[in-house]
Amino acid sequence: MGHLYGEEERSALTAGKEQAIAIARSVREPVLVLNTDLEILAANENFYTVFGLKESETIDM
């Protein structure tokens, strides 16, 4: 069963997701951001370089 969130909780979750993505993109090491279902939310450029992948091959799969 899905979670029911109010507007405030939804806003906090969105802000947290955006913050995690911004942090991932700013570090030098390869970083992958996953959600609780282990789906890829974001990766930084070094992740794609090290693993020879493209964003289109990982995001929204």
C-alpha cells in the first residue's frame, strides 16, 4: 500500500531528493543515488565515466 503524504511532507521529500542529487553531482568519486526501491534517481559524471555508461542507460529504467 502506498504512503499518503500531506503537502508539507511531500515538499520535504522533494527537497531532500534534490539535495541528494546536488551532493552526488558535486563529489569527485563515482556516486549513484537510489530510492528505497533501489531505482536510480541520479548519478554524477564520474559514475558515467568510470562505468562507461550514459545517463539515458540508467535513469528511468
